Amino acid sequence: MQQTREIGIRVALGAQPRDILGLILGRGTRLTLMGVGVAAALLTTRLLRSLLFGVSPMDPLTIASVATLLIAA
């Protein structure tokens, strides 16, 4: 319902049909990619479990450390 109102306001302000279509497809694509990313992360976790020794793939300290290193890089 909220998106319907938003689209109506955008059309009233002069948005073209291709702009509205791009908005809807863009949001849907982002949600789809996030879902694929989560699924890939879960599959990767299972793979890493067999490769790691003495560390859990879901260890919060390890995840925070890796995230910090990636941000720093």
C-alpha cells in the first residue's frame, strides 16, 4: 500500500513510466541479491567448517576481526 502511494506521488510529480519500472525492478533486484548473498554465505560456512581447525565459522570474534580487516583494507 505504501509503495502504491509513493508511485502515485512520483507520477504526480512527473516521473516517466520507465522511471517507475526502474524503481520497482531495482528494489526487487536488491532484495534478490541480498537473498542470494545470504544463501551463498550459508553454503560457504558449511565449506569453511571442514577447512577450519579449532575455530568455529560462526565465532563472533573471528567475524568481527575479519570485518574490521576488510574495512581497513
